[in-house]
Amino acid sequence: MLGLMQNWPLTVDKILDHAKNWHGDREIVSRSVEGPIVRSTYAQVHARAKQLSNALLSLGIKPGDRCATLAWNTGRHIEAWYGIMGIGAVCHTLNPRLFAEQLCYIINHAEDQVIFTDLTFLPVLQENRAKMPTVKHVVVLTDEAHMQPDVFPGALCYETLIGQQSADCIWGGFDEQTPAALCYTSGTTGNPKGVLYSHRSNFIHTLVTMGTDVMGISATDTVLPVVPMFHANAWGLAFSCSAAGAKLVMPGQKLDGASVYELLETEGVTFSAAVPTVWQMLLGHLRDNRLKLSTLKRVVIGGSAVPEALVRAFRDDYGVSVTHAWGMTETSPLGTLATPTGKTIKLDAEEQLRYTLKQGRPPVGIELKLVDDNGARLPHDGVTFGKLMVRGPFVVGQYFQGDGGVILDDEGYFDTGDVATIDPDGFMQITDRSKDVIKSGGEWISSIEIENIAVGHEKAALCAVIGAAHPKWDERPVLLVKLEAGQSASKEEFLSFLEGKIAKWWTPDDVVFVEDIPLGATGKIDKKLIRERMKDYVLPTAKATVSA
Ligand code: ADP
């Protein structure tokens, strides 16, 4: 016997239909790539997305075809998302921060037929044009006046293309398991792998993330997604804001402190989301110019662990509450959020901070377990750490084109590649990525924990900790510090700053001051590149052991 409720396939076009029908005049404001601030509404975006669908149909795009976007967060990018997905084609978000070689690999692997691009990326597309044989059309997200035919001859103009089309187009009508979007992992090990989201998985992710204890977006919010739409779907905000009827403020290409601040203030932003490095730039700008935040209430920070100093600065200096989140491309991306429980809300501010700094607890729809190397379950005691495994309706089941083979265990859990603890209150804490954890004398040292404490030093701009080979201990931690401009510091200053804050045996064997700490394509510290740069480095303690 089956239930007797209506069969209403969970397809994402219905989300924008809802926004048009019930929040049609709610604004979507964009800092355009051409420069000016552009204002639009959900009703306008809906109509233009339908025009775009008709344009795609006229170009011969069929259900299942991959159409890529290489674009910043703007209203046009949202139109492209919904316009592509509405007709059952697959929206493939390309990360422009990848090297050209990786971009080409991904475009070919996905067999993209159309690329919607911002003007910014025309040169890289032109240079690599011959290496993308499946791409039939490049559409520039601009108007006729800003086209650059000399940079990319033959590209189509977005405004002209959609201007010729009607806003009548039937969306949906297909199975909810139809693929909607494709996003590749940034490939920190091996080639990038594609995560193929379905309409159903995106719809369920949207409903879950709207929960009060999750992102909790409301119709009264004004939301600035700094996190790019090409980085794990802007954490679902293009969907959840439309579903809630929140005003959207899209920052375009300018993500520096001054530009983000200007939008926060002029548009009255109440909620924002970004990786820690973006917030560090914003706080630097606020401090240097003695500015205040007048409307911002809450920020979600994820992508990498949130340094304590960042949470304190937001809380104590600006009255903004921080929600720490964990997730990955493979989890759509939200997996856990450190929102309070009935128990933790009663704790004093300092004790609550201990929980905020953890990566948090899973919302309904996400199941977590910790296992050892043999797959045996480990206790949730907040101390024992093991591999973090995840399962649920918006978690990857297999990679696109079968890459990587079988990726789930016997119980259907996916190995996140993260090492974590889970405490008795259900708060998960990432110890490290499995490949970054430092193995010293058979025990594990969390590089993340040390770097997040070290970056709290007033002279530090960025810190990274890696393991360096040691003849006796296997590996020992080295702290790399990029100092704030104009500062100088000694190794001892940093080591004594860490004293008492970490276990003694976790103390780095060396502190190296560097000009630059490289960030990868998703704004995280690029440990792979750091390790490459440090390949000839020898620990002073290793030299001592060898000569002893
Ligand atoms: P990629 O893996 O391609 O760099 P993702 O955005 O999918 O891109 O990264 C997911 C990974 O980022 C997680 O597996 C985890 O290691 C890390 N991560 C995400 N959020 C956090 C967080 N709040 N704290 C620590 N690490 C995090």
C-alpha cells in the first residue's frame, strides 16, 4: 500500500515559482561585473530565467545536457541557474580560481555544451578554446555595449540572447531524481571529481537549511552570500533565500573588506555567509577605519575551521553572532552547524564559545558516525577521534561518470576524509583532514587547532601548520606565520603564545616566517602547495637528532 497524498515532484523550479508568486517584488541587488549596482526582483529574475530557458531550447539544449557557468555571484548568475535547471538541463558551476588546465579537464569531463561566463574570464576561455571541443556556445553575461568581440570572437551576448525570447516556458514536469546541478571537488588529491545533485536532493537540502537551528533564513532577512555560487552552491543560499523570500545582495567580483562593507551597510544586510579569510579581511577593514556594523546580525562561517579570535571580534566588538558550519561539496554542502541546544544555551558566554568553535551538530537528514581504520564504530565521548562518515538524502552516492568507484561503506556512509570527535551533546569537532593530521610518535596532532590558536597572536595575519619529517617521531609540527604588514616577531614569541593553550608535545618544533601563505581555489590554506614549497626544509630538531 502507498500513501495517498499528491505526487508533487520536488523540483527546484518550484522554488523560484514560489518566490515570484509570493515575494515577487522582493529585491535581488547585484554589484555588476560592469561596475554599477543593479536592482531586480524575484518576479523579474523569474521572467528572465524563463527567457533564458527558451534561449537554451533554441540552441538545441536538451534535458540532461550540461550547461556551465563561470561567474561571480550576481542576479544574472541566478537567472542562469534556474533557467538551466528549469528545463531539466544540468547547471555545472565552474570555479574560476582553478588553474586553466584543471578547468579544461572539468569542462571536458562534464562535456559542457554551453558556458555562461562573466567578462572577467573571457581571456582564459579564449586561450584554452581549442581544448574544449564539446563547448558549442560561449554566452557572455553582459549587454551588447560591454561585449568584447576582440577578446573572444563569436561569443553570444546574454542580454541579446534572452531579449529575443518570450517569458513563457514550461518548467519542471520531470522526475525529481533528474539531475539539476554538477559541482566538482577542488581535487586536492588526484583529479577533481563531479558531484551530480538531483532536483530532489537540492529541494530537500533547501528545506533542511531553512530550519531555525540551521541557516534560519526568514522573509525579513537581507542576505549577502559572499560564498561564491561556484563554491559548493553558495551553501544553498540561491535556493533558500528564494524559498524564504529574503532580499538577496549579490557582491559580484569584489570581495575585499571595503567592498563587502559598503554593501553590508548600504543594503541593510542582516545575514551573511563566507569562509574565514573573507571575514578576516572585513574585520581588518573595520579596525583600520574604525567602522561599525549597523544592521548585520548573524554570519555563517564554514569551509575551514573558525579561529576563536574571529568569533570574539564579531561578538564583542560588533554584536554579530557567528554560526560555525561544516560541510563539503559532497554534502550539498551543509552537514553540521554549531547552533545552541536547550542545554548549551543556558551556559555562560565563555562556555558557549567552546561549542561555537566546534563544527556542530547535524540537522535532520544528516546521519553521522565515527569509525576507526577497520570501520568499527567509535564512541561519541568528545575525546576519541576517528574517520567522520556521513549519509543522507543530500549526500553523494557516487561520483559523476563513476569516478572513484564505490565510495560508500556497507551501511551506505560516505567517508568525508575528515578526522573528528563527537561529544555527548552531539557536537562534532573536526580534528583535521586525514591527509593533514600530523602523526607524531604514533599519536595524532591537529594542525587546525594549532593554527587557529596561533592566528590569534596580534602580529599574525595568517598561520599554517604542517608536519615535517622527523627521524625519531615520524613527523613533527612546523608553524608557518605570515605577519601583519610592517610587523616583526621572534620564534619564541609565538611559542610562548601557544604555551598552556595546547598540549606540550603539540608545540611546534620550529616557527618559520613566510611572505605568503597560499590559498586554494576555495579560499582555504593550500597545504599541498605549502608542502611542495617546504620539500627541502629540514627541522632543526631533526638535524640535532641526526648529528647526535
Ligand atoms: P574541497 O574539499 O574541494 O576543498 P569543499 O568545500 O567540499 O572543497 O571542502 C570540504 C572540506 O572542507 C571538508 O571535508 C573539511 O575538511 C573542510 N571544512 C569545511 N568546513 C569546515 C569547518 N567548519 N571546519 C574545518 N574544516 C572544514
